[in-house]
Amino acid sequence: MNFGTIDWVVTIIYLVGSVVLGIWAKRYVEDLAGYMVAGRNVKVYLGIATFVATELGTVTFVYYGELGYVAGYAGFIIGILALVAYSTVGQTGFIIEGLRRHRVMTIPEFYELRYSRRVRLLGGIVLFLGGVLNMGVFLVFDGIFLSEVMGFGPGAVAVIMTVMILIVIAYTIMGGMFSIVITDYMQFVILTIGMLVATLAVLLRVDLASMSTAVSQTLGAGGVDPFVNPRFGWTFVVWVLVSSVAAGALWQPGTSKALSSESPAIAKRMFFWTGLTFAGRAMVPMFWGVAALAFYGTGLPTTAAMPRLLGEIVPTGFLGLLVAGMLAASMSTYSAYLLAWSSVLARDIVGCTRTRDFPEATTVAVTRVAAGAIGIFLLVFGLWYKIPDTAFQYIYLTGAMYTSGALGCVAAGLYWPRANNAGAYAALLLGAAAPAGFLLLEKSRDVLPGWLWFITDVNIAGMLSFALAALGMVLGSLLTQRSSPPRSLPSVEHT
Amino acid sequence: MTSGALFWTITFAVAGVLFFGIALVVSIGGISDLRDLLGKSGRRKSKP
């Protein structure tokens, strides 16, 4: 057991602090905009803190740590791609500026403005399914991380995880985006301290030369060159770049930070500066993973190697800080994701089955029930689902299920006047087809005919989803201009 | 250390400085943003 009394004290103080702060923030919620986008009053620094905290969960550390352990330095390319993608979205305002100007609260809401209520319903369903499947494995990885770092068996960790998710559900249901923004700030500070502690511990215990030697002996040239590494290659690099641009602009939990900002200009600055942190977000945990390779060699379970290293080298006292940091990272991610997917379920799926929107109070009530139901689903799904390929690739693929179609629909909707309903339907359905095909067929590759094997390659399935969605939007729109004339967007606020 | 490993180690150092540097600035600046958010929302809510 690695965890001492002082570590427990630090962790419990943190958990109690989160509950008190999250529930206290409920007093600031007065209407739907207050609940879902914090009244659109979030400024740059706070926006960056909440955005980074949302996008950095324990699952992020685990999947990047795993990549560092199995692929060496080659995976570091992902950090550069993410930095380029997110800061470009921030610098140019690509999509996020337009969405913020139209004052939407969820991305499918834009589909109704530009296309139709039915497109919004379909977009909401695809987004919800992709989002919940994506989030479904988070708890598994959190469990692995905590079990290795703290030195307890899976039973004790399951209890901690359940307590954590119940706390998150409670404050997200009650305080919505207000609770999220306020707790995210505190969680951002704590998780940054946790990351710093872990990085310093790694630098003190594992020397850089032995990391280089371990990578070259284990992986050869593929350990430093992503284009040579068999896990990556050109397909992977192009897919991750396109996917990062799409996720940067259109991943509901992240985009909701732009939609909560005080103005479109602040949304852009928030994205640009957050984008600059994204190289570190990927490379810091990958560096820990490479250190685990140097420390233990190969042969450990790939997701467990990095957390096991941290559990062994971080001293008692600091370990509590690290665990509090990781719990903070997870809680800020869960809260934002829970609110994002429950908002989509309430407003874009349940709400769109009616001809008119629910009253605001009903929407907030439905969102609260949905957040509770999704939280319970996470606990159940996380226990039995076994992910294919690496965690990173599963997360990106389930993300692509939605972002590929959304990229086609929203980018064309904002910047291409000829985009219409038929194009939007085709983009959403074709974008979801390749990732869904992979998830369904990957486990039965042996019974597939040879010409269908390409769909069981995670990188090809991911890349294909973006290509098919773009093709669907362009061909679908051009072929049906007469039968389905494009609708123009309403005029918007300018700042 | 191989040249490839050296390249990525330097890139990691730059990325780390950028991450922790921005985190420090945001942690300090975020306090006033937080006060501002709560102030505005409190005033809005207390209006009849």
C-alpha cells in the first residue's frame, strides 16, 4: 500500500471542498442560460482554466501514458498536432466564433437554425451516442490509475470512484455550468500542482539518457519517428490533425466553454491560449510513460505501467496531492461531459420530438434527470466493456463518430451558402458509419471477407469518417439544390 | 542520447514550460475573473 495517513487527509479535504463549493454555486443559477452556459459571463483566464480542466481527465493521463510506454517519443507528435489545431481554431475563430455569435447553447441547436429541426434531432442523437460511448470508458481508466498509484485493490478503488461520480452528479445536477466553472477553477489549480509533483518525481528518479536508451533498444527508429512507427504513420497523423481541428471546434464539452464566454472575441482568445497548453497536456503524461518503459522495461499491462511508476516514486504526502490532482482532473471532466451530454439529450433529442421547445424550467428539470441517468450508465458500462486497440485510439474513434459529421454540417453551414438539409443528413450518417462499423466489426475480423478488413484498422476507420462526411455534405447538397433549397442563417450579434 | 530522443526531449521541455507557465498566469488571473462572474450573476439575480 503506497497511500499514507497524510495522503488520505489531503484527498478527503479536497473531496469535501469540491462538494461544498459545487453545491454553494447553485445559488447563482436563475434561468436556462445560467444553468447551461453560466449566463455567458465567463472571461479569458477563467475560461482557459475551465477548458483545460475539462480536457484533462485521469483518462487523458492514462491513455497518453500508455502511448508513451508502447510507442516511446513518437507519440509526442500528437501534442504538436493538438497545439497546431486548437491554437489555429482560436486564432482564426474557425466555427467557434460563428457558433458564439448565434448564441446557441448546444451544437445541434445550430442545425435547426441552418437546416431543420429534424437535422437537429439526428445530429443530437449521433452526438449523444458518440459522446456517451466516448465517456463510457473513463471510469475504467480512472480505476486503473488510482489502483496502481494508491496501491489498493480494485474493490477499494471502485468505492472511491463511485463516491467521486456521485459527488460530481450531485453538483452538476444542482448548479449546472456555474458549479462546473467554479469547481473547475479549483480543480485546475490542484491538477496542475499534481502534474508538477509527478513530473519532478520522474525527473529526479529516471534519468533522460536511460529513457533514450530504453526507447531505442525496445522500439528502434519507430520510437522517435511517428511516420516509421507501425502504430502511427501518415494516415494516423492526418486523421489526428483533422480530428483535433474538428474536436477543437465542435466537441460539445469543450465548445460549451466558448459558448459560455462573454463575447466571440473572448471565446477566440480562450481557445488560442488553451491551444498552447495542449502540447504539454499530451507530452507530460507521455513523458511519464516513456520513463515507465525505462524504469520497468516491457511486459507490464500497458495502461498500468505509468501509474505504477508514479505510485512507486512519488513520496508519501505528495502522493495525496497527486491523487487529489487526478481526482480533480476526473471530476472536472465528468462534470463538463455530464452537463454537455445531458443538455443535448434534453434540448436536442427529447425537446426535438415536440414541435415547440419545452419551457425553460422543464428543460432544466429534464437535463438534471438525464445527468443522473448518464452518471449511473457510466458506472455500469465502465465495469464490463473491454476496449479495442489502445485507449487513445478508442477515444478518438468514438469522438470521430460525431465530430466528422458535425465538421461537415457546421463548417459548411457557416461558410458554404449551398449547404442544405440533404447534405447535412448525408454528412451526419456517413460520418458515423465508419467508426460504428469499426466498433461493431473489429471483434469479428476473422469472419469478414478480405475486402472489408480495412474497416477494422482504427486509423483508416477514423480518417474515412471525415472523408465520407465531407463527401456526403458536398454531393448531398449539390444534387438536391432544387428539391431542398438551402436556408440562410438569421442575423447575429457583432462585437 | 540519440538525436531523435534529444529533439523530443527539448520539445517536451518547451511544451512543459508553456503548460506550467500559462497555468501559473491563469491561476492568478482566474481569481479576478471568478469574482467578476459571481458579482455579475449575483447582481443579476438580486434585481426584481
